[in-house]
Amino acid sequence: MPPRDPRLRPFRAAMWIFYFAVILVAATLLIASIVQNLRGPARQKLAQTELPTRAMLRVCLTELEALHREQSQRAWALASGVDRRDPLGDWNQWARDWEVRVDDLSDRCRLDVDRAGEFGLTERREMAAARDAMMALHRAYAAQVNRFAEEQAQLASGAAEAFRHAREAVAKE
């Protein structure tokens, strides 16, 4: 290998600096993307100056109950959707969106604000306890869904495939 021309040393140094700068920028973008994905979507902080009224407390409770019903319906309907393309992905996407809606409701209804003497404190504490129980149930549902996906999803897919073949065979005759 012939010796390197010393006159080109500054250009080689510049190219090495450029090369490492490109790698550093790419690695920074990759890490930032991973961190942003793990952090999840940003929630907007709602104004905390407005105190809840009696009507607002009733609306909050109605919305909390609706979220609970939605979770129960979604969990019970999960078994009927096993033959879809990606039932676990559908559940996980719904669960993330649902959790954001629960957090937004908690912020809007001030369920985690615990200042003595504030209007509706007892009611908000009760709703916060109901929310916490609902979230514990949600975590249990999520654990069951993930466990099922790891252990028995191929059995459910196989059963759905067998029924599809059986329907095709019956339709031919």
C-alpha cells in the first residue's frame, strides 16, 4: 500500500469528522424516536383552576361508568374476535387509547386533587377509588390477554382456520 499523501490529511480528517457526525445524528434520532415511542402520546394539561360543580361530578361519574362498561364489553368480546388478523394488536391499541381517556377524565374531574375543604372532595375520592379499581381490573385483563397471546393464540388461530376450511367444504357441495 503506497504511503498517504500528507497534503490530503486535512481532507481525510474532514471526511472522518463528517462520517462520525452523520453517525451521531442518526443514533440521536434513533434514540429520540425510541424514547418518544416509550413515553407515549403527550397529554394536554387541562386548567386546574376550575372547581368541579355538582353537575360536573355527575357527568364525571357517568363518563367513568361508561369507560368501565366499554372495558367490560371489549374484554368479553375479545374471544369472538380471535379469528381477525391481529386481535392482540387491536386490543393493545384500544387499551392505550382507553388509558389516555381515563387519564384525561382524571385530570378533567380532578380525581387526584386532594385539598381539604374543596367542593366535592368526598365524591371525587370515591370516584378515584372506583377508577383505581377499574384500572386494577384493566391490568388484570391486559395480563390475561398477553398471557393468552403468548401461550394459546396459535390454538385459537388454528381453530378459526379449521372452521374456515369447514365452511368452504360445506359451501362447495
